[in-house]
Amino acid sequence: MNNASMLSTYSYHLENQNHHLLFASIFWQTLACSILTALLSEFSSSSKTSNIGLSMEFHGNCKRIFQEGDLRQIFMLTVEVLQEFSRRENLNAQMSSVFQRYLALANQVLSWNFLPPNLGRHYIAMFESSQNVMLKPTELWRETLLDIRVMELFFTVHRKIREDTDMAQDSLQCLAQLASLHGPVFPDEGSQVDYLAHFIEGLLNTVNGIEIEDSEAMGISSVFSNLITVFPRNVLTAIPNELFSSFVNCLTHLTCSFGRSAALEEVLDKDDMVYMEAYDKLLESWLTLVQDDKHFHKGFFTQHAVQVFNSYIQCHLAAPDGTRNLTANGVASREEEEISELQEDDRDQFSDQLASVGMLGRIAAEHCIPLLTSLLEDRVTRLHGQLQRHQQQLLASPGSGSIDNKVLDDLYEDIHWLILVTGYLLANDTQGETPLIPPEVMEYSIKHSTEVDINTTLQILGSPGEKASSIPGYNRTDSVIRLLSAILRVSEVESRAIRADLTHLLSPQMGKDIVWFLKRWAKTYLLVDEKLYDQISLPFNTAFGADTEGSQWIVGYLLEKVISNLAVWSSEQDLANDTVQLLVTLVERRERANLVIQCENWWNLAKQFARRSPPLHFLSSSVQRTLMKALVLGGFAHMDTDTKQQYWTEVLQPLQQRFLNVINQENFQQICQEEEVKQEITATLEALCGIAEATQIDNVAILFNFLMDFLTNCIGLMEVYKNTPETVNLIIEVFVEVAHKQICYLGESKAMNLYEACLTLLQVYSKNNLGRQRIDVTAEEDQYQDLLLIMELLTNLLSKEFIDFSDTDEVFRGHEPGQAANRSVSAADVVLYGVNLVLPLMSQDLLKFPSLCNQYYKLITFICEIFPEKIPQLPEDLFKSLMYSLELGMSSMSSEVCQLCLEALTPLAEQCAKAQETDSSLFLATRHFLKMVFDMLVLQKHNTEMTTAAGEAFYTLVCLHQAEYSELVETLLSSQQDPVIYQRLADAFNKLTASSTPPSLDRKQKMAFLKSLEEFMANVGGLLCVK
Amino acid sequence: MADDLDFETGDAGASATFPMQCSALRKNGFVVLKGRPCKIVEMSTSKTGKHGHAKVHLVGIDIFTGKKYEDICPSTHNMDVPNIKRNGLPGKGRCPRLTKIWGAPVSFAEPLPRGGVCWAWLRGPPLALQLIGIQDGYLSLLQDSGDVREDLRLPEGDLGKEIEQKYDCGEEILITVLSAMTEEAAVAIKAMAK
């Protein structure tokens, strides 16, 4: 049915229904409600709307007319019906079923994705999913929605039916939508304040003093979350103070209560974690709320923060301090379940929760930091005692069967959570930016620094083997440092247990937590840089500032921990990994590395690793790789020339020597498959990757020269190990890493060396792959690892054209006399050679693997952008498959790939324009692409993010094929039967090219065209796109 | 340094197996499971309880029989890794099962005869020795060095029958011999390239 006629027919019925509906029979009510629901779906222009072959613009217009008129009427009608129902007592089953339908209908209206008055580019958004739409109606809805009785009705309805699981979902969803009301519906701030105040009043009346049903948790938390997210701070603070306090109190109460219920859910191992989800949502709301010190005075939320923080800690500690693993009736449950390696660590799985709790902990630092300290210190003492008892038991009766580990496990789990919370409280997750000490923590330390005895503080810090409370004056120490020292005490108990041969009793999880924390802490606090802060805490500066004994001591302590862990925990991959990451943190900044290399231990570690002897060679390959990286980074710390020379002799030279010893053996070809030999080769290749990863601008000269020597030999290995895919992949990976980390720093002649090496690699690879078929349909992605790596290598080589820090071998000056740069290998040669190799191997089937597909398109786009002049010179079949790939990418791949392909078209078209050959195959191909892009822009719904890329490609193609473009426009126009649409389209096309006639590849004109294109899209974009 | 890295001794002094920490094993490597030399086709870790120690779960395939073995052991334990050798000259051919086993198909100049299954568990192209005689159920094989070895039993079953039959017909054939731990077996035959 045509929308327009449907609309008018329907409107007529609505008028009549209005008067009778309330008194109609249940049958008619049900029918009417179903019709209304279907109508809403049809007009909502969502994915539910049927395809009826009308333009998007038409859909949009209908929707707008509908939402301002009939939708509102439907809503008012629904409200009336609900009112009627809410007044009735004792609804029978049939009636409550009708009630439920109307409630669902109300929900559908309130979740309506309102179209703004001006459609513009929004026609695209119309058909996007209608999930999580906030309620933003137009002004016309003002009277309806700001009527206090409407919101009251929904509260009343909810109170009435809240025990009905299904209906409660709908009624709470209605309330959550009302809680998200914003936009032009509010005439001024005052009305918003009124609305909010009434809403909160209703909410508190509904929520306070009731026992929340499981099915309500999620809905209620959405209501709170929407209020906090949508209403601006100044509106929140403008409601009566008392009301706001009650609101925050209620939020606090609910957060704590949901947290407890979430913990129960975990104990019962429920599938559906409704409270956990609700708790997450509320904690997230807290984060939004407290990160604003403009509207709330300092300390406003402290008491609430204390409560939420306490309840979090309580839920995560074992009895008697906490309630972990207690069922509702207080019975402890404990299960030893199998945990697979795929299970996420708590610190990642609960990172959002921990971030919120850490933030709340900072706000209430006065309470939370000492609390964590005392809990941790208590656990350390108990853990120490417990381990001692176990040891005595073992000594008394060796091998006396199994010991019950329940007490230990409880302690480990307590410490686990305490460390995680402490880590999130004291430092932030940082990516790329310099981590700063959170201001709340800094202020807290500064505030108390006058009462603090620095010497005692240092003593607490420097004696992790002693009980904190055994140190005289221990209460006059800096609390933040004492919290750190509490964790060092945990670490020390662990180390002592290892020395006492009790490793089997320790928890690798706790070991992981310790090094994770220490890494996080060291990044932020160790050698704190005064320049980054307005004010710095004296205790911090004295304990771990630059040039202090404290920092030297702590570096030594951490290093010792790292070395011990690598030796003891080589069998625990994750723990070893976290440990080596801590080591990288210690050396990645020059200031810290300077301290590290002064430690005897560091040199021992380097020598031990170079010898490749146990225990370090037990470590997994990724850990060994990172360890190599750390050792190389450490080598660039400040040392005198002799020391430096000695260091490199210890670290890098053995690697080279061992490698040469192996491969230069006469019978290497025969023994190359022997396990020992292969291990030696693998270890070397892993180490080379690690060295490449350690590249920085100031060490690239040394590292590049060192690695280049290896690369040539690696190519030889390609031949030797040609039938051992793992080794081949690893060899290519070395090249990938070197190119990735170093090419941007290399000057012309060095880059040439690398290009040459890569070219030879590709030649060998190609020779060995000749005739190799990849047809196995059951093959998995990792079987194409080599192909992926080759493409990555080529992309990395090309990246130099975008990112180039080299200053004609500036960094190499003094290392080597300048070379004649007249050798003929260029990036283009290598890459095109590689493409010749890769293209035939890439089949359409392989493009189904996302990683291969993305890498492939990234590569071909790069090539088109950088060497467009080489494309026409490709052999015919390669050229064809490249063009086909582009076409495929534009029509049936992800939007990311489509964007890449569009970006590739512009340089190709420009190339054609330059070459002025109208009979070349590239010229013909671009003509085809013009039609594709034209259709994409005008006829299909497309992603608005792509307009720029598509527009640029379009313009260049139009310049190239003006006649064809006019033809396309003509054809399109002539197919229009409606004269109005015809005229609008014709005008729009005229306007589109008006500013750039005749089209030419001039930047200014291109920009003008892009601007017109945007208007064009807004104007007629929805006209031809059909659903 | 020379102490830890002595390749001179070659295979003469190599023991049948050497120990390796479980955590250092890799997929596609070799390990002894239930007394049998196996290629590792699956390796995963798990732990009992959040504070438990890692255990390694290994799935391997017997390189002689193709039978599947599984084992689970603490990751700190040492496992035996077999020293594996193939005898003879590189052969030519192509085994469809290589594709499945090695992750990527490997093809050779000519197709392999049937029965060419077990060497496929090894990396690389098959190696084979020339068969020059059969005596009392033992094969006489011409080695790389020119020496003749006569200690290898004629395999039982179809493969043995096929060898005998071909030998009796005067065909020149190559035998692939696989050895690991104390075991050695002819595992495949192929026609000698003319």
C-alpha cells in the first residue's frame, strides 16, 4: 500500500477510534493496538519498514508528517488507555494482556527516532538501527510530554505492574526514555529544571523503600544513567538541594545494593547477570557525575564515594571482612573450576568497574588509601604466617599428601582484588601519553606532608621484609608511600616463599598482579618529573624523585624481582609476559635506564640471556623477544664509551657469533632440521625481531647496521627452510619488523640497502612458491600467515612515502662514508615485484579472511596512491585483477575497504589525465568506475563518512570523462516521470557543476565541487535512494 | 660458549630423546606422549582455580602410526622430545595430506605412490633409500654414503606386499625410512626417477 493513502485512511480511523476504544471489547482493543503497532513500525523508517520501492525522501516526509500529528495522537490515546487501566483493580488475564500491549506501544512511541525538521543529510540515519535512541522530540510535543501527569502515569503504572517481569521491562523502558528527554521540547532551562525535579520525585517515590525485583535492576539503572547523562550539570544542581541529596543517596544505595547482588550472581554462576550489568551502568554514571568539580563543591561526593568504595571492597573480600563467595544465607561456596587460557584476566574483564571504583577511591582518598593499606598489611602478615605453617608441616612430614589450600586461596583472592583496586586508584591507564600522578593523590600526599616523618617513610619503603607496624613511628608516614610499600611487602613474601622452595604453594595470579601493579606504578611515579606538576609532594620527591637513593634502591629491587620471576615463572606465560613488560617500563625512559644499568644484576641478566642457557631459554618466544627488546633499550642508557662497548660485546655480539657458528657449519644443510639447530635458529630470529622493536631515533644507526648483516643471511635461511612454514614466516617477520620500525628513519642509501634485501627475499619466496597451490577450502587463516606478512612488508616499505623522518642519512653521519646513490633499486621496484607475487595468490576466497582482506586493500590503495604511473605498465592479467579487486572492494566489502578503494581511484584518474591516452586500459577502466561512483552517490544509500573520498574520486573521474558524465546525467533525468522531481534533479545537477565548469584538476575547483556535492546530497540525496 | 653449542658430534652421539620444559614446547614441534614419538598438533593451557598453576594440554599424532595421543601435565614439568631422522635422498612427489598437516600444501615434481602417508608427518620433502634386495624378511637398502644396510625389516601388511611385488617385478624403487627413538620403519615406497 502506498504510504500516503495508508496515512489518510488510517487518520480517519483514528478519529473514530478515539471515542470508542476505551469502551470497546477486548477483542477490538487488541486488534486496534496491533494495527497501531504495525503502523508505527511502517512509519518509523527503521529496518522494520517494508521495502515498498519509494525514495528515502518520501519515506522521510511521511515520517515527519506522521510524527508531528498521528504519532502524538496515538501517544495520547495510549496514555488514556493506560490511565484507564491503572485505575482498575483486579485485572483479569485478558485485560492485562491488552494492558501490556498498550504499554509496549507507549514504549515504541517514546523510543521513536525523531527526525529533525530539516532532513538534510539525515536521511541516511533514518534507516540506521533504532537501538538506544534518546527521546528528542520536536517542539510540537511540548504540551504532551511536559505534562506532569504523563510522567506520573508511567510511575503509577510501573508501581502497579512491577512484579510482572515482562511488563515491568516495558514500563521501565518508558521511564528511561522519559529520563532522556531533551532538545527543543524544553522552551527554557526553567522548564527543564521543573521536569527533572518532578521526575526525580516520582523516581524516588517509586524506588525508595521497595525491595527491587531482579527484572527491575537493569531498567532502574538505565533511568538513573539517562538522567545523569542527558541533563546538564547546571540543571541537576538547580533542583532543590534536598531533592538532589536524596537522589544521590538513592543512587548510592542502589549502587551498593546492585553490587552485592552482582556478587551473589557470580557465586551462583548465573547465565543472565542482570545485576552485574546494572551495577556496571551505575558505576559508569558515577564516573560521569564525579568528574566535574565545577558544579559541585569539593568533597560533595566524598561520603557517597566512601560507601560505594567500601561496598565494592567488601564484596571482593572473603569473610569475615567481606562477603565474597557467600550465598544469600551466608554459606560459603567454593568451587575449583577449570579456567582456560582464553578467560580474560579480571583486570581487563572488570576494567570499567575498577576505573570507576579507583576514581571514587581518589575522591575519598582520606578514607580509601589508609583502608587499602591496612587491609593489605593484614593480608601480608596472614599470608606470611600461613606459608610458614605450610613449610613447617612439610618439614615435619614430607610428602604427607595434599594440604588444604582454602586459607591460602582466600588470601590470594583478597590480595588479588586489593592490588587491582590499588592499581586503578593510584594510577591511570595510559596509552601514548605521559602518565601523570592523579591530582587527588598528589593533593592528599601534600596535604599531610607536614605531619609526615620522611625518614620513617623511607624506612617503611626500604624494608619490605619487615612488618610495617614493627617500625617505630610507623603511623607518621606518607600514606601513599605506605600503600606502595604494602604491595612491596606482598612481593617480598612471594620472593621469600620462592627462596624457601614453596613456589608450588604460590599463586601465579598474585605474581601477575604484583608485577602488573609495579609496572603501572613505575610508569607514573618512578623518577617523577617535577616539571609536569604545579606542586609536588615532598615525600614523593624524596622517595622516588630523580637523583635519590630511594629511586636507586627501588630500581634495584624491581630488577631483582624481574630476574627472579623470569627464572621461577618461565612456565607461567602470562606472568612472564607481565614481568618482562615491567622490565621494558624500567628501561624505555632514558632516566630510568640510567639507574638500571648501574645494577650488577642487569649485566648478569644480559650475559645469561646471551648464553641462551636455562632458565631464560625456557621462556616462550614472545617473552624472549620482549626481553631482547628491553636489553637493547637498556644499552642506550648513559654509559662511558668503554662500558658501552663492553655492553654491546655482551649483548649483541654473542647473538651474531652463535648464529654464524651454526649456519657456517659444513653440514648445516643436513642438520638444519634437527631440533637443537632449529631452536637455535628460531631463537635468533625472535631476538632479531626484538632488536628491531627496540628501535628509536637515536639508536637506529647502530641497530640498522647490525640487523642488515643478518638480513642477508636470513635470505639464505629461506632457502634452507623452504619447507618449514613456521621458520619461513619468522624470517619474513624479521623483515617486516625492520621495515616497520626503521624505514622511516633511513636515508636514501640505507633505504636502498633495505629495498635490495627485501627484493632478494621476495625473489626467493617467489621461487619457492612457484606452482604452490592454495586451494584447501578448510584452510584456516593462520595458514596464510606468509602471505599476510609479505603484504605487511610491502605496506611497511611504502609507508616511507608518508612518514619519513630521515634527513639524508643524518643519523648515520660519521658511521659510514657517503655512498653513491646511483643504484637502481627503488621502493617501487620492490613493491611492484611483490605485488606481482601477491596478486596471483590472492583469490576471492582469501578475501573472506578479514585480516588478509584489509591488508590487501591497504596495500593496493597505497600502491595506487604512490605509484599511479606504474599501474598502466602492469602485465595485462595483473592489471585486470587489480581493477577487479577495486570493483569488488567498492561493491561488496566493508565500508572501510570501500573507502580505501575510493581513495585509490583519485590518483588513478589523475594519472590518466596526465598521460592523455584515451585508449589505454586504465582509461577504459576509469570510465567504468565513473558509473560505479555515480550510482553509489546518487542511487544507493551510502555511509556519510565516505562522501569526501567518494566526492574526490567522483570529481576527478568527471574531469576525465566529461562526456560520459553528461550522458549519465541525461539518462538518469530522462528516466524520471515526475516533472517536479525531474526539475529538482536537473537543477541540482546544474548547481553541482556550476562552480567548476569546465571541470579541471585544480584544487580550488575541486574544493568548490566537494562543497556543492554536499549540498547536492542534502538536497536530492534522498530522492533517488529507494527502500 | 663452545661447550653449550657443540654441533660437531652430529647424530652419532645424539640420544633418542632430550628433555624440554613443557612450557617451551611449540605447536608443530615433536614430543613423546605415552611413550610414542608424536608431532604436536594442539597445545593449550589451563589452570584449576584462579590461583592454580598452569597445566599444558597436548594433543599429538604418532609419527609412525598416525594415532592420536593426548596428555595433560604441569607446565613446569619436563617432557621428552624425540630426535627424529629420515634416511636417504630427497624424493619427488606430492601428498595431498601434506596440505592438512603442514598448513600449506607442498607439491613436488611427480605424484607419490599410495602408501605415502607417514613420512608426511615430517617436515619437508620425503627422503628415500634405494631398495637393492630383500632377504629373509629384511630389506637391503643403499645408503647415501654408498654403504648397504640390511637391518630393516620388510614392513607387514599391504606396504610390505607391495614392496615385495614390485621388487620381484624388477621395478627400481625407493623406500622412505623414518627413525625416532628406538624405532625405525620403512614407511613409504616410490618409483625411482629414471
